[in-house]
Amino acid sequence: MSLSGVLGNALTGLNASQVGLRSASNNVANVNTPGYARTTPNLVSRNVGGTAMGVEIQGVTRIADKFLQAASINAISDEGRASALATALDRVQAQFGGLDDPGSMFARMNKVFDSLSQASVDPSLSVARLSAAADIDSFFDETTRLSIEIKQQRQEADARINSNVQRVNEILGELFELNTSVQNLASGGGDNSGAANRQSELLDELASIMDIRATTQPDGRVVVRTEDGVLLMDNFAMNITYQPAGTGAFKTSYGSISAVPPNGVPVELNSHIMGGELRGLMELRDVQLPQMAEELAELTAGFADTLNAAHNNSSAYPAPQILTGGNTGWDVNDYHYFTGQMTIGVSDATGVLVSRVDVDFDAATLSVDGGAAVGIGNTIGTLSTAIDAALGANGSMSFSNGVMTLQADVAGNGVSILQDPANPSDRGGRGFSHFFGLNDIVRSERPYFFETGVNGSRPHLFSAGESVTYEVKTASGGSVASVNVPIVAGQSFNDLITAINDPANGVGRYVTLSLDAQGRLIQTPVSGFENFDVNLSGDTTARTSSGLSFSELFGVGLDARAGRAEIFSVDTAIRANSDLLALGQLDIDAATVAGDVVLSSGDNRGGILLQQSLGETRTFNAAGSLAQSNANLNDYAARFAGMVGSRAARAESEAESASVLMETAAQKRADVEGVNLDEELASMTMYQQSYNASARMLQAAKEMADTLMNML
């Protein structure tokens, strides 16, 4: 070998050893750096014309396993989704508290019935009546607070979705710039491991936000797609857009996350994001929290309805002069649909009966003080007119703008209503006074029960130009359709339901709407679309005279159902005058006549009814994840509390499992990519020895050259 060959071999050896030492020292320096993957130089024999000419450096290789990286990215996405859900649901559960936690809605509900029990022991004790009314309001204050808390959680989730979308754009933008750097370094033979490490770090962060699939190209560039293949970045970075609603209101229809390429044609991403914090937040906002809100509202409405059922079949002493119902949404020309019997009594300040009106809905007649039967017609208007005439100078009844009013016309007299014990009046499962809310202890600004009792053949009384709008989404949140159904004036409820059920112009391809025997609007999914979400998102209808909308009448849409948790309070008249709390009951039978005592101050039968209503079985409609069931308030409250707790527990368990899997995947990845100090020390020793050997060759070449020069 020539002297120049020796020098060449020595110099390439020195360079290779320096690169090796630099790589090993970088590995040691970054032993605790997250996302760092160790590097090793690529050294091959240099051969020129069949003669060994030292060592050639063919770049520095970043040690990584694409399969382990993919597994780690998937685990990070799963943990991001589970963690987002677990954290939020744990916060919500803490707001509800437990069944026995003082101050929780469950403890407050029990306290209401304890207070009613105390009040019924001595109905004349005003302090007990005031305490009972205050405790009822306290329960509804808590349900209102919880409902608002759920809406705030939805708003926060929506804001976090927007923040995550902005971060996704930042990550994609930096990855796109890194792609250019990596490509340039690779083409020039430079060390691109630093840029590749940053790519890996960014991909891990992106995976925690949404599930992705990253593919590394031969030139070092990374192509990013969603797990199911929607392109996010290649030769360009998609612009991910989202318009936050800025509110958690139940009537809000949230928009979609979209990926917008340079050509401007957006691609909807909601249904393609199945992991990461974004999926967890969308599930929280669109599924978990709405279900919880519906369950809370059903319990709250059941509590109010149970108390009102008992209170409407009871009376204060002395009887109130006027009973005013709530806005039912019905019109004077609507059929009343009542069956059974009831009695209206007018009594004086001492509880002596002045007059009675017995109404037999089955026979469509009434009688005054046991007199001849008189027809009542079949509409609400004819019924109220007949009762008004029957009361004569003693009282009056009117129905206007959806509100029924009954009053005694003589100062000092009062009015009360009693259900027939053997054949009580009934419409949709509620008595006459209960249905119209004449003697409600709990008031609401709109209907809170949706057993309307209506027949679909009756006119809907909505106006032309109004409409209802449905949003159809897949189970994963992808938007399928927005369907607007215009109102045709003069048609019936059945006609409107038929229009909504139209497969072409309505939502009949996905669900079918129908009225059941109690007048409830039932929504049944079409086979194959059971997991689709078909929800009323817009309603501009208003019934003639009452002003109530289609959704308010029938409880259609999340706002109509879940919003009920915030609409209740104790009747202001009762809060102002606790004597109006109905703790007694009309003492009337077939033989009772004017002049008999029908109310007394010591009567506690109404109070006992209120107290016992806690244990009475009633029908709770399907709400959230709770199926329709027959239960008493205590049992349903326990089921609801269990559901709130189980959601949080299940989410926490999933988060713990996902965290373990993520750590396991990260460890396996680190075993390959991570730095082993013993190995690096061995490498440094090897490269140091190699360096020394190359230096010795260089020294030997120098000595040989000096010897040759001295010989000349």
C-alpha cells in the first residue's frame, strides 16, 4: 500500500471515529429527553479499484421501529380520549354528590318529604308549612344549579375542542416545515436525526389530540392521515377548521370539524376522529352530558309531577278563592279527552259547602247540587262554559291562551276539586285539575309532562311559514342531513307527523314518529339506523292562542326534555302565604249537600297524600341511558345516582387501562429507541480505540515520510 493510501485510511478512520463518538455522546446527553431516539453511524468499507481505502460514512441512522411507533401512537390516542372523559365526568359526579351527602339533590329530596311529614302532623302550624315550601324550592334550586353546571361543562368542552383544533393546525404546520428540512438534509447526506426526533415528538402530541396514522417516506418526510385514511398532511398541510358555539345551551346545534385543503373543498372530520382528546370531548359534549341532563330533568319533572298530583287532589283551609293553571298549549276548540269523574266544591271561609258541581266525563254531563244532568260538550271550550254556567253566581271558570282558571265569585268563598275515588278523571294519566295545573304546588313556565292525551286527527293549529328542523348524525357525530319540514296550515297533528316521517322530504329514512295511546310522541329508529342521532334542532312553530311550540308540547328535542330541570319553583302565592299549602281535602260523598262542613283546619289528609307520594309508583319515561320504567321517586333517584356514579367509575377504569397500555407501548418503544448507557459506553470505548488506531496509523505514515525524506 502506498504512503498516500495509508494516510487516506487513517484519515477516514479518524473521521468515522469522530462521527461515532459524536453520536454516542449525543445519545448519552439525551438519555432522559422525551421522544429522543438513539442514533448510530452507518460505516461501510471504502473500496477503490478493488483496493481497500478506509471507511466511508453513509450518514447517521435514527434507531426507530415503525410498528412500535404506530402501536404507541394508537395507545396515546386511546389514553387521550379516556382521560378527557374520566376527568370531566369525575368533576360532574362531584357536583351531584351521593345519596346521603348533606346538601346533595338526593338529600334535599328526602328532606322535602320529612318536612311534609312534619307539616301534616299539625296542618295549622305555619312554621312547618313555610319550611316545607322552602325545602321544595331548595331542591329545585339544586337541580337548576346542576343543570347549569352540565351546560357549563358542555361549553367548556366546546372551547377545549376549539383550542385542540388550533393546536392541531400548529402541529401540522410545524411538521410540514420539518418535512422540508428532513428532505433537504437527507438529499445532502446530512444528519437529520434531530429533525426526525422533533417529528416523532409532534406526532405523539398530535396523537393525544386525535387518532392518526403516520407514514415515513424514504426521504424522511412524514405523511399524516386520520386512522381511517383521511389525509391531513402530505405535500401540503390541511387547514383544520371549527367554529365554536360559545354556549352549552341544550338547544345548541354544534358544527363540524373540517379539514380544508388548498382547493377549498372541506372534508368533514367528526366521524373520522375516533380517538384522542377531541373524541373524548365530543363524546362528553354530545353524548354523556346530554344523557345526564335528560336523566336529571326526568327525575326533576317526576318529583314536581308527583307533588302536583297529590296537591291537585287536596285543598287548603280555607279554600283559595282562585285557582289558576299553567299554559297547557291547548285551545278552546281542542277536544278535552277526559274520562272518569270529579267534583268541584265551593265553600265558605269556615269550610261549609256552598255548592257542588259533579262532572261525569264518561257520560259527558254535569250536575249541580245533585240536580239534573247537563251536557258538557266535547271541547275544552264547551266544558269550561258548561262548568262556568253551573257555578252560577257562586263561581266561574274560563279558559284562555292555554290557561284554565277557576274561582269563587263571592268574597270569602273558595274553590276546591276532588277526584272521584272509584273512577277518577283522567287525560294522559292525569286528573282534570292536575292536567291543567289548577292547584299546582310546583309551577313551571312551560309543560313538563308530554302525555298530552291528544288524538292525532285534531288540527295542529300551527301557521304557514313556520317549520321544524331535524339534524341527522351518525353515531360518531358525522353530519348526515339537515331536514326542514314546513308547516301546512289547517292540517292535523297526524298530517304533520306524516310529513316528518316522509323518507324523501322528512326523516322517515332514519326514524318513525307516532302518537301512543297517552298522546306521547314516540320516535322509533328504522332498522339499520338504530345508532343514528335524529334530533330536533330548530322549531319556529307557535300554536294559535297559547303560543307553545311543537317541541314544547310533545317534548321533542334535547332543549324541551333536558331544559325541564331549570323551570320549576314553588307557587309564589304559596311562598307568600303558606296557608295556601293544601294539607286538607274536600270531605264530599254522594250524600253531601250544601251546608255540610267539607273542609276543616285539622284535616291532614292532603298532607298525608303529599308525604306518601314519595313512595308511589309512577311511570318515568326513557331519558338518556335510562329506559322507561315504573318506579317510585326514591328508587328512580337511586338509579339515577347509580348511573351518574357508574359513568364516572367506568370512565376512570377505562382511563386507567388506557394509561397502562400507553405506558407499556411507550416502554417497548423505548427499549428499541431509548439510550442504554452501558451500550453507549462500550461504543465510545470502541470509537476511542478506533480513533487511537487511526491516529497511530497517521503517526506511522508521518514517520515513514520523515525517514524517506532523510534518505534523500
